[in-house]
Amino acid sequence: MKILLFILGLVIAVLGLGLTISSWYVADSEGRIVDGLAYAGPLLLIIGLWRVLSSATAATPPAIFRIIAVGIGFAAGFGNTAALKAVFPGDQIISTNSTH
């Protein structure tokens, strides 16, 4: 089971890295900042890395470390979005909201 969770963590981490790179590429080349892409990439990267690390250990880490990893993932997502908006201030921001 640990091997399956390890592989799942690797897949999630690679997906997060790809989304992060893609968000920066789209902002640089196309002049658009996609909020969902910019936020989800680092979040998935941190959560995937946590899953890899927790699967690689012999003992199960305490649950508080999982909560801390998710909090760091949320902070990294917000930080990446803010960094994109600071580096590319003239880009069109694309976000989904349900206000009509």
C-alpha cells in the first residue's frame, strides 16, 4: 500500500510542478494569468511531496504534519498567484467567479 501511495504522491507532485510551470509560461507568453492554474500548481506540488515523504518513512507521521503541509500548500498557492500578478502586472487575469 505504501508503494501505491508513494507513486500517487509522485504523480501529484509532477502534476503540480507542471501546472506551476504552465501558469508561468502562459503568463509570460500569452499575457494571461489563470488564477486556478496559478493556485492549484503549488498546492498540488506541496501535497504530492508530503505524500511522497510520508510514504517513504517507516512509521506514520502525526496528523498535525499533514495539516501543516496542507497549510503550506495553501500559502504557496496564494504566494504563486501574488507573485504572478506582481511580475506581470499588465496581464489579463482570468478567474472563475459565480457572481453574475
